[in-house]
Amino acid sequence: MADLTVWVEATGALSGAGGLGYAKVRAPRVYWSLVGLPVAWGRFALSYRSTMDVCGLTVQPSRLRAFLTRNMARREVLPVPPKVRRVRGTSTGLRVTLRLPAGLEPADLMAASERLRHAWGVHSVTVVETKPGHVQLRMTGYDVLRRVRLPRGARPEGLSVPVALREDGTAFVRDYRKVPMALTLGANNSGKSVYQRNLIRGLARLPVALVGIDCKRGVEQSAYAPRLSALATTPDDAASLLDVLVDEMGSRFDLLSAHGVSDMWELPEALRPVPVVVLVDEVAELFLISSKKDEERRERIVTALIRLAQMARAVGIHLEICGQRFGSELGKGATMLRAQLTGRVVHRVNDKQTAEMGLADVAPDAVVAASLIPAERPGMAVAADSSGGWAKIRTPHTSREEVVAVCREFAHLVPDLPALDSYRPHVPAGAPASGPSLVKPLPVTE
């Protein structure tokens, strides 16, 4: 009987260990919640002060504090680490809010993030400044980019669209109010198209006008015709369409001037024009020319794009430009346009120079990370903006059919823009141009 009991206990222990091992690989969230989180929390609590001291993240106490510690508390005066304000566990990691002592800045913790990661045995540590003097350490317990799943609360609203997952487990949101113009770069099969699909799927649910420019004869964007206000599939059509958009920009500026405001969002809601998002697929096709007669067309396109990038933010016209490379080899105007595109997303590239084109002028530290993206992780990218901050992201896989279904369902949200009527794409048979939606449209908030 005793032998049977020992056998049952041993079998149960082995089964439990095997189950945890299986969960660690196949269900990392479950493993993290059951095992990883308590272990990481305990390790952090026990080694916090010594880890901060070893990493050089402590400062000498003030004279008053040193005097009180030495003479009143009768203790040794020790260096002061950042004060822990809050520790909170999540389904993907650990969030620690710190108050920085005088003499430390967020950059000090960012520089030591790799050492902190190894000290506490977590997958990554990201430092985010929450307010002056306070930072949040976002520890990720496992590789959340291995199987991408956006947080439950991530949904399109206003002019913000969650399109990818950050390395710290939060959603990467494309916010056109904060970053009105953006550039996406990447080699073939790197995930650019999937990134754009997620963007279109989110934007299709919002009351905005979507304008597509796909000079690959529309092979990618023509399927989204039910939700597009305009589509250009050749460079000649693109030149004409961009001229129309420049004229539309001028009309909107006249409206702002007539009401004495400098931004579209300052207008009364009844007078406010609908936001326009221009999606350019493979921008190099707009710059390249095959003969001298194409030079005039190229000049029109480049001039229109630069004017829109420089001024259109105030009137609610936004550029979302994609390409494999975007440098000076494209000719006059390329680097000038790129400088106006403050948002950058760089997927896997074929050479370091391409990563530098996209990131060197806004976040130089991110160039190496973009150059090391593996081919077996399509959809992974480095996102940055002019603030200098950057993060690794990965877009969840979205099929073309899913995006087409969303575009058909929300086809009734295509706004009335008479200037674009002649560029409205033909809607394929079986795809209603308008009709009732099963889902309530999301409003654009001020």
C-alpha cells in the first residue's frame, strides 16, 4: 500500500511538472500567471536595492537624511535607490512605478534595462516616463511577440487605430492626431502589407475618407474598393488625384480662415470637414521614371506629396506611405518628403542602409534593432517617431478576406466628397456600395 502511495505521488508530481512545461511553451500566459509572476515578483522584492546599487542607479542621500540616519536611527548611511511607489502584476508581465531621486533621470534606467532584465529573470524591461520624476518599469515575463494577441480593450476610436503589439505587451496605436504623417519601410514578405491591412481594417470602422494609391495596378488595394473614397492605380491617375487633394487642402484652409481658426478641430462639429487618410502602397513607383516625358508627371507628384506632408495636418489630411526603400536614389524631393513623415515603422530590411533611411534621423539607437529582425518573424518591426522613442512591435496576421469583409460591412461610412467622385473605384459584383451595418460606427472624438 505504501509503495502504491509513493507511486501515485510521484506520478502526480511528474504530471504536474509536465503540465507546467507544456504550459510554458504552448500557453505562456497561464504559465506566467501560475509560476513566472510569483517568482519574478519575489526576486524583484528581495533583490531590488542591491540590483539598483550594482547597476549604478542609486544616489547619495541628502545631508539631512544622512544626519538623521546616522544620529537618530543609528544605522549605516546607504545610497538611495528610486522609491517603489507601486507594483502590479499583469497577464504578460510586471509593472513597477518608481519615483526618481534627485540626480537620476529616465535615461539612466533605460541604459541599464538589459542589466535589470537579466537580474530579475524577465524577457524584457522597458522604461516609460509617466510624469516628471516618475517612471514605470514594464517587465515582460515572456516573448509576447511570438504569438501576437492584441489586448482586449484595444479598439479603434477617434483617429486612433491599434495595429500591432509592443514588446512590453501594450498595443501600438496609430494616432493620426499625434502623428499625422508616417512612413513604413520593409523588404518583400516582411509584413508591410499585413500592417497596412490592420490599419485599413481599423480605419474602415471610423467616419473618415480613405484614399488609396496603388500603382501596382491596384492588386492590393482594389479589393477594399467598397470602403475607398478614391483609388489611383497608375502614376498618371495618382498625379491627378494628388492635385485634387491639394486643391481640397486649399479649400479647407479657406474655411479655417473664414472662421478665424488655425486647426480643423477648432471648427464647430457641423462645419468640420471629414478627415482624409491617403494610403500610398510602394511609393517608389511614384518617383521612378522610364523616359523624359515622365519627368513632368514625377515633378507634379513629388510637389503635391511634399505640400500635403508639410501643411495638410491642420486640415485633417494625413499621409500613410509604404515602400521597400526611400532614399536619395529616388531622386529630387525624396529626402525632403521623408523628413516630413514623423512616424516611422521599419520591418525587416535587406541592408542596414535601408534601416538608416527610416530611423537614423528620428531614433538612431533603433537602427541596429531593425537590422536584426529575423526573416522567420514576418510582421515584426521597429516603430519610432520624432520624439526619439522607439519600440519593437509585431502585427497580428490578418488575411485579405477579413479586411475585405470589414470594408464591405462599413461601406456606408464612405463620406460625400464631390471632388473625389471621379476617382471612386468600381465596386466588384456582390460587394454592396452602401447599406446597413451590423456594428455601430465609432465616432471621431475631439
